[in-house]
Amino acid sequence: MKKRALVSVSDKRGVVELARQLADLDFEIVSTGGTYKTIVDAGIPATYVTEITDFPEILGGRVKTLHPFVHGGILAMRTPEHLAQLDKLGIAPIDLVVVNLYPFRATIAKPNVTLAEAIENIDIGGPTMVRAAAKNYKYVTIVVNPERYSEVVEKLKAGTLDESTRLSLALEAFNHTAEYDSYISAYLKNVVGTKKLFPETVVLLGEKVQNLRYGENPHQKAAFYRAFGAKEPSVGTAAQLQGKELSFNNIVDLNAALELVREFSDPAAVIVKHTNPCGTALGQNIYEAYTRAYDADSKSAYGGIVALNKEVDEKTAAKMAKTFLEAIIAPSFSSAALEILSTKANLRLLTVGEFTKAEDAVDVKRVNGGILLQTSDNAQVKREELQFVTEKRPTQAQIDELLFAMNVVKHVKSNAIVVSKGRQIIGVGAGQMNRVGSASIAFEQAGDATEGAVLASDAFFPFRDTIDEASKRGIAAVIQPGGSVRDQESINAANEAGIAMVFTGIRHFKH
């Protein structure tokens, strides 16, 4: 009996050559719609699907392959019982199914696409045929990827299209339909909205942007994916204007820098190394902000990642060009700035457009055997929410400084301490196993500049030792969440030293 192939594809890459080779292999080709026309116009014989179903397409083409003469031919096992039923009903087996689906993803990517247009591009018959053929992989070959056409044809010619190959193709087919349904689900979730923050089942949908040279270290492999539907300014939506290909660590550090600089509306600059800010400052303009961030720790700034919240102008670009930097991310670059920075051919420049308010998002962390979800830490302490717990109250200028420091410390790896003066972070202690250890590192970095500065802690002080050290360094005011059973000891230490201390009631652990 002549073998039968059902070919119906939205992605028509290579379909004519495939059909020609299938015809040469003596397959009867059954097809539909635009695929049928493409094949026949190329001079390749094909049978229109209605000729085997003896039933017209109906409902504007919504129903054409949903028919027993199609699905009976696909789903029949090649057992005597099934083959006898096919023979009795006049159904011919279908041995090869070549199908890919309506371009739903491309449709919803169009600007101003309507819900009706998106719904109309949800394929029904295609996924049904794909799943049916994949289920019956022991007897039927399913091909959804044009990149596999030549491999399948060569195996057909050689007689080596075995069950293991068909199982591999079936896996690819189920991945194809799973991805397709994920796009539909994600799109409708955005349209309808959902009140369920943490659903019973989680589907993480990403579109590959690029394979990376390696991961955190050269022996690790990696790739970068853009979260489906991402639109707000982010590393995932950024446009790279120049420079070397982004590395895994570049992307992680760019995200850390960008998320911190977005905390501020005044001109701000952040320089990050290994996800921690080594320099953060505000200024009257972006040049002053960058200069102050760089001066805070010029040694660590070497090879750093820079994020700015205003356009990079000519003067700032000239300053940046004097230092080796890995990457700069900003809303935009002036033409003069681009001309200056173009002399640093390897320097990566990325734009994200004007900043918008950060969306409430879900943060995802993977552990072996599981996934952790949490809402993003978008909490910002308000002036009126501060709790004044010491005899000495901070001045209004000190409160401004304390709030600035707290916005920075929440982006530093715990245990985290930052020391700030004049809206410039002059000392950072990150990732230590005890809080006074982080404070010691921050004080050492700040040096003599600690006199009159403020200190911010991402979590409460379990003992008074950090306040005692702060008093030796001339720290004038402290901001911390509070909540320790020994809070009073820290308050007493602050009172003894004449330090103003405020509690926020909000912890900012970052692991």
C-alpha cells in the first residue's frame, strides 16, 4: 500500500523541497489550505484533505481536519484489530504527519493586536494532529520543525527511520504544543489578569535571546532568555548599541545596577561589581552623579558595570572613557556620547528607554528539585513611617540621607551595611556572616570620611557591637529595621554615643 503523508504547515520553510522528496519516495501527500496551494503550484501532486474526508471545510475553515478519516489514519496502531477496523471503514493509514501551528506568537507581538484577532489565531486542528501523531509514535512519524526535514528524508531513503528517532520527534512535537499553549495561557493571563499570586502550577515562559559563551565560569554552559511579555525597561528588553557579546556575569550585574538606579528620580549613577554596588551617588546632573559614584571607590570601579537613570551626555561619556568599564546601561545616549564611547570598541552600551515605575513582579529562585517564588522587594520606606527610637532625633537633612542609604542597602548582599554622606555611598560591607563584620569593611573603605556620615543596615542589629563601632567612627545617624529582642541594647548604645537612630520595620535581606 502506498504510504501517506499529511502536510499542513504555517511555517513553509523547506516545505516544497520536502514535498518533492516525499513524492519521489512514492508518498501520497495530503494537504490543506495554503500548504496545498504551495505544493501544487510547485508542480508536485497532492490530495486536498476534503477528498479523503468527503466532507467540506466548514465554519470559515475552523473545521477541516477534525475528522475520523484523518485521525483514524493517524491514531491507528498497526495491529490486526486496528487495521481491520480501518479497512472496514475505508480509512487509509497516515504514516507521516508534518504540521506546525498558526502563528499565535507572531500575532500577539503585533502592536495593537485585538483579542478577537489573537483568539482567531489559536490553532485547534493542528495541535490535535500533532498530539495524535506523537502519541502514536511507534507507527507514525511526526515532524514539527523544518530543521528536521532533511534528517527525516535521509532516514526514509536509508530505511533507518526507527522507533527511537520517532520518539525523539514525538518529544519535540509535545514541546512544540506545550510552548504553543504556554503562549496562549500567558497572553490570556495578561488580558484577563489574575488575583492568584502563587498558582498551584507554575509555567515559566522565556524566549531565547542568545547562547552565551559560558556561564559564571568558563566550564559552565549558559543561555539568556527574555521573559515572555516583558515590556518595562530591563536588561531583557534593552537594546545593545555596541560592544562585545554580553556574558552571563554581565547580564547579572547589569540587572543589579539597573534595579538599584531605578530607585531614584534625581540624577543617579551606580557602579556594580559582582552584583554589589561599589559606587552609588546622586548629583545635580548625570555627570556629577557618575563622578561622585566613581570617586567613592575608584579602585573597585575598574572593570565595573555602570547604570545611569538619565541620558549619557558628552561630558559624562568623556569621563567614562578614561576608565576600563565592562558595560553601561542607561535610558539613552546622546549622539556626541556615542561618538566618544565608540572609540572603546569592546565596551557594551545598552539602552532601555525612559524609566517607568517598576512593575509588581514575582521573583524566581531555583533550588535543586524546586522553585521559590516571592514578590519583588519594591518596598520604599516613607518619611512619615520612620520610628524615632533614640533621645536624639535626626535632622531633616539626615533623614534624607538615611532614606537614600536605605534604598541602596537593600540592593547589597546580606549581611549588608552601607555608609553614606552627601548622597554618596562611601562605604559598603556586603555578604559577611555577621553584621559587625560588614560594618568593619564599610568603615575601612570609608576611612576618615565617616565623621558625620549615616549608616544603613538591611536587618536589625542582634547586639550593640555595630553601634559601638559606629560611635568610634563618628557616625551621626543610623537607620535599621529594628525587631531584635536586644533592640534596647542598641538604642542604649546610640543614646550613650549621641547617635540618632530610626527604625523602619522593613527588613531587606538579599541572598
